[in-house]
Amino acid sequence: MNNIYIGYARVSTAQQNEDRQIIALTEYGVPKSAIYTDHQSGKDFERTNYKRMLKKLKKGSILVIKSIDRLGRNYEEIIEQWRLIVKEIGADIVVLDIPLLDTTSQKDLIGTLISDIVLQLLSFVSQNERENIRQRQAEGIAAARLRGVHLGRKKQFYADNYIDIFKHYRCRYITFDEAKQLIGCGECTFYRMLSELRKSKKVP
């Protein structure tokens, strides 16, 4: 039976571009007409085109994604969706950035075990990192208040203070909305700061 490739790509906001993901999927062999794209946060799976893609999957289909965080960002929900696709629907999943997450080439017990362990580890690390960022930000705000620093609406932003947040945003550990909220600035200020950091090569 011929393989039926279906691709899924996701970016967090309309300002982000999914072209890099689309190129990777088509180079792998996914027809452009079979790629579903969402411009939405990965905090849950309530996404219009993700649901449409899910309905197209069947036994023998191969879902191709660029990286595991394009599927989602919630640890428990990623594991549940993986189980639904692979075990209930009977489709396969290929994660291009992580060769070990390829159920088409690991049909034996050991291969399945390795894939499950890698998936759970990566999902946990991704979610844990986001929670650590929020915690550090909250601790920073609390410390600033103890020092008597004013945290009202009027702020002077210094890009160097937020390098870690911008790095995590660029690596897709956190979404645009999450990064903007952690910094506490508007959209225009966010992109200005990001541009300055990228020009100085402090952020990839």
C-alpha cells in the first residue's frame, strides 16, 4: 500500500512565518495540498486545522511534523494525541528534527519503547522550561517590589534584561503571547527589542 503523507505546521501568531516548516515537509515528500497549518498557540489542541488534519488520518497514513513542539506544548496532551494517532487511529508519525521519533521505522518492541521514552522526555523538558521561566519572572517581580521598584504601566525596557526570554521564544519553547506577557510590553516594543538583540547577535 502506498504511503499517504499528511503534514502539519503551526506558528503561534499571524506575524510568524511557517515557510520553513512547509519547505521541510514538502522536501520529505508531503504534497503541499496535504499540509494543514494553524496560526495559533500550542497550549491546547483546540485548533481548527489540527482537527481537520486529525479527521484525515487513517491506518496507513503518515503524519509528518517539523518538530515536536509544532504538535503542541502541553506535556500530557502531547502524549495523549500521540497515543490517539498511533494506537487508536493506526497512523504513523515522523518528527523531522528528531529521527528517533519515527514510528515508521521502529515497529519492534524496543523501537516503540525508545520512541515513547524520547517523546515523554522531550515533552517534559519543554513544559518544565516554560514553567521555570514563569517562576523566574514571578520571583524577579517580587524581588523588585521588595526593593520598592515601581511596576506600573510606564516602563523603560532594557533588552539585555530579557535575553533568556527572547532566546526561548526564538527556540519555540514559549509562544509569542507568553514571551510578551513575561516581558510586560506591547507588540511593537517586543519586536523592536527582538530586532535589536538579533542585530547584536545576542539572540539567534
